[in-house]
Amino acid sequence: MTHFLLRLFVKNADQTGDPKVRAAVGTLSGIVGILCNFFLFLGKVIIGTLSGSVSITADAMNNLSDA
């Protein structure tokens, strides 16, 4: 999956010595991390709300603050 994302979003991803490529890879990894945290937050909020669990909902808020 990593190689797929790199080929899709980073031009000349195999040239890791190029500062522009390194910056693009860093930006992509940051965006992917933020999106993963957001979807984890969303899933936990939904599950916490449906189950009535305060601890799962609180953990969701913690995940949101990590993003």
C-alpha cells in the first residue's frame, strides 16, 4: 500500500536523494497519519455513542487531539 500511495502522489518517488521528493514523502506521510487518526476518531465516536460507553467516546476525543 505504501508503494501504491507513493507512486500515486509523489513524482519520482524512487529518487530519495532529491530534497523535493523527501519533502513530498514527509507531507504524504503526515496527511495519511492525520486521516487515519480522524477515521479512528470517527469510528470510536460512533461506537461509543451507539453503545453508550463514555470511555470509548473519551478515547475518541483523545484520538482527535493526536491528529
